[in-house]
Amino acid sequence: MEKLIRILTKIIISLFLFYFIYPLFLAPFHYFTEINESIFRIIALLPALVIVFLLWKKLKFTPGQSSYIIMGGVVTGFIFFIPGFFGPLIFSPESNQGPLLGILITGPLGFFLGLLIGGVIWSKKSKK
């Protein structure tokens, strides 16, 4: 179970880094060159994987720490996602883009907030 959590942590961090590196640094070059977009995605994925590997080696996550961080992110992200997704459906049913609030804003923000909360909870418990 601990190994699965470590692998999931690496995958999640690398995906977030990929979606950070690609739009900010490489997508503008796509419009000025004739290179296929999939090549730019591969180019963005490689530094993300290298950063994840270096961070993992440097930070030396323990299994307890990574499980607290991941579970905090998943639980809090889910709690924030539900009202963001279903709230616009209930309060403004004529809006066809209402659920995007939960998908694009409240869910990811809740996930990042949960990562921080999970790390803080683990540090408080580890000091005891």
C-alpha cells in the first residue's frame, strides 16, 4: 500500500508539473513553428519527470507523510468539488457552463489546499 501511494504521488506531481510547464513555456512556441504539438507535450513531460525524481530524492518523503498529503488533497479536493459542480446546477440551471466551476476552479483549489493541510497535519503528528 505504501508503495502504491508513493507511485500515485509521483504521478500526480508530474502531471501537475506537466500542465504547468506546457502552457506557460512551450505552448507559445507551437504557434510560431511547424513542429507537431505532441512533440511539445513530450518535451514538457521530460522536465516534469526529472523535477519529480529530484524532488523525491531531495525531500525524502516517508510513507506516512506522503499518505497524509495525498489523502488530504483527495478528500479536500472532493469536498470543494461537490459544491462547485452541483451548486451552479441547483442555483442556476439555465447556465450550461456552471459545472465548470467545480471542474476548473474549486476542485483543483481544494486539492492544493488539501495537500497543504495534509502536510501540516502530518508535521503536527510527527512532532508528538
